[in-house]
Amino acid sequence: MNTLPALLASGAALAGITRTVQTIAVLTLTAVSVLARKPQRRRDARRALALLLRRRF
């Protein structure tokens, strides 16, 4: 029974890290889709952002 709290804590830490990485990816793509100079690059970033946000829900 001593391992259960450790596993729960590890799972919570992993979930937090995963969510943080996903948030950074979304914020980066959002910035690129707005600030990129080339229209093609903005379109690509918007498509990738749409894919990430669609899978998120």
C-alpha cells in the first residue's frame, strides 16, 4: 500500500508536465500564426493549431 501514493503522485506530476508542454506548444503556434511574415507559414501554423485544439476536447 505504500506504493500507491507514490504512483498517484508520479501520475499527477506526469499529467502536469504533459499539460504544460501542450500549453507551450499551443501558445507558440498561436504566436507564429499571428506574427509570421509569410502567409503560407501563418496558414500552416493555423492548421496545426486547429488540429491540436480539436484533439484537446
